Amino acid sequence: MIAMRLSFLLSAPIAVLTAAACAAPTDLPVNVPKTNPAVRAVVQNISQKNLQTTVERLAAFPTRHTLSGANGADAAATYLEGEFAKIAAASGGRLRVQKQTWIQPAGNRMPTPATLTNVLATLPGTAVPERIIVVSGHYDSRATDVMDAKSPAPGANDDASGVAAVLELARAMAASKTPFAATVVFAAVTGEEQGLYGSTHLAETLKADGKTVVAMLTNDIVGNSRGTDGKRDASHVRVFSAGYDPGAEARTLTRQRAAGTDADSPARVLARATKDAAKRYVSGFGVELVYRNDRYGRGGDHSPFLNGGYPFAVRLTEPNEDWSHQHQNVRTDNGKQFGDLPQFVDYAYLRRVAQVNAAIVAETASAPASPANVRIVGDLSATTTLLWDASPESVGGYEILIRRTTAPDWERAISVGANEKRAALAFSKDDYLFAVRAVGKNGARGLPVVPVAAAR
Ligand SMILES: [Zn+2]
């Protein structure tokens, strides 16, 4: 039905597209590929064996509880630093490894101040290093009692799985023959279970340094495909996204409301882009969008970014959590094994989740800057005119994304040429929502930009 309604209002100097272009709307007029070879290579390079090794090594520490000290969390941080350093050496030093250490004041789940450590590895962008993508997992673990720093807490799925995905993505991206335009920070953070301390510290230091984080993804509990009820689903990963930007200023909100784009928060734009990237780069595995910031009543490491002025922040988590293997002392009750042990991780599943990360992170790092100042003209007509400022970088073209106001995800992508800064569409702005994204000549899609109402 939508295809039947697709036609263009033609008037200079807007994009002139033919009926043939409409029939294949994702073919850019300048022969830009649908996927980027470097991103494809990173996705294919994700190794299940490496993921398993990392999970097993992390789970072998007696505990990685944030307050477990020298033989626990500190030893795990040193192990991770060493693994990142190996990748850095293999990459000829392009990857930079850093232990980020600070004194965390006492808090709810912190009886006394403690020295905490994040392990960070940065792959600097070659064209636009100031544009940063953060991908994280937390290496701290816990037993049944969150204050128990002594009992065994293997934390294989929560969250050695997420850390393993981050480490493996670092390896695959650092090994890429094609460099990435933007910077990627691979973060193994601590203190999640005590109160998101590591992620909060990372977000705050990036903010204090004036850094621009264009996307943040946290991987937490991404390695198990079988739920507490025994049901197995290895077909997809959930991506949680908030429907709001806590830091948006009143003026921005007013313009968003005027354009009716309140279902298009930055986190949701990133979540949809993650699903789209998975569709184009990871075959046979999908993303299920969940329209809330996190699982009900629970938190994660994307939230300090969301709340700290970096609203493009989402959480990845498996579809069916098994609570007998999370936050549980390792024990046997009536013949049932409790505890977050490596034997309950589905490594083939974890590989698929790591590939979804690879798709969105490597593609966003390869894409040109998003078009700025995207706006929608408010004339009284049943059509839509979009305007934007050209990407400051060389682009292969732009794509206009379109969906009905009640549709959860983009339904259509229409291509326009690299020199266009305007598109007129035979879709009513009353009934449809829109976004514009830049497409690199290399085929990489940038994050879409949702229009605001144009000034009258
Ligand atoms: Zn966790």
C-alpha cells in the first residue's frame, strides 16, 4: 500500500527520481553499495573461540566483586589490560590501552571509599577522531548478597559475556585493513553491581573533557539463550532504548513537539539503527526493539550516559534471562545447579550478539557525519518537504527514512544524491515520520537525524 502511494513532487532543485528508482528505493543514484566491505570483514572476523576463552578466563577468578581487591577485581583488570595490550601490539600500536583509576566515595553499596579501575582501549579515528563511539561491558560480578566480596562469583554471563564481546570487537576492528573514520572506545568497566560506578565515572570524564559521544552501547547479560523456564531462543538480542532525552533543553523539546517526533528519542534512533545494521550485516539473527530504557525496575551502564548528556545510549541483553544463573551463590539446591557458571553460556549465541555490535559500531565509525539542521517545512499541503545542511564530509548520498506514525520501525528508505539538500515527498507530514541519514561512498550508513520543525 505504501509503495502505491510513493511518488515524488518534482520541482527544481530537488532530487529527480524516476519510477525505477522508486521500485528499488535503497539503490543510491551514484552506485553506492548497500553494505561496507570493512564492516562486513569485522563482522565475519568475530571468533566464537575467542569469546569462550575470555568468558572462561574471567569466570576462573574466584570473584570479580568490585570490592574484592588484589586477587579478585584488581587481578581481573590486569588480565583485561594484558589482553587489550596484546591486541594493541598486533595492531602496530593503533589501539591505545589505559587503566582508568579513581577513588570512589562511599555510597549505598560502598561501605567505605575504594579505588576502582576501568580498563579502556581506544582505537582513534583517522578522519574524525573527535567523534566517539563507546561500547562497554562490566567486568565486576556478584554473589547473592551484593555486599559479599568473598564468595565465588564467576559472573560468566553477567557480565563476562559483555566484556568478551567488547574485547573481541576491539580485536576484530584493530585488525581491520581499512581504518575507521571515527574513534571507538572499548570499555570494560567496574562497579556496575554496586551502582553503575565505572560507567558513571567514564561518562563524567568524557563530559569533563568536552568529548562528543555519538553512540554508546552497553552489553550486559548477552551470552545465554535459555530462560528460567527452559525455553530457548537464540534468534535475536533485545535492544532497550529510552523514549526520552533527560538532558534535552526546553527549546529543543518545543521544536520536537512541533514536528510530532516524540517517538524518536536519540536512544531510539540508535536502537533502530542497530536493528537496521544487523539486518544488513548479520544474516539469520535479529534485533528485537524494546521501547523502555531497561528491564523493569533494573538498571545498566548505558543510563549514566543517557542521564549525563549522551542520549544516544542503549542496552543489549539476551531475550530470556535465567535468574537461577544470575546474582546467585554457586550451589546445588535439590539437584539444581545455581550460579553464573561458564557452562551455561551459549557461545554461538554470544558470537551473534558480538556481530550485532560489530555491525553498528564499525558502520557508525565508517560513516560520514550526519546531515545537520534537518527540518521539515510546515506548509499546508498533504506532502512533505525536508531540508538539511550538507554533511561537511564527502558523501555518496543521503537516505530519507519513512514510517507511519504508529509503526515501530522505519518502513522505507528513499535515496537522494550527494548534492541534494532538500527532498519533496508525496507522503503527508501529518501521517508519516521521517529521518535523513548520510551514506558514505563506501556504503556505510550514518545515524539518522530526525527533523525538527523549520522556523517560519
Ligand atoms: Zn550486569
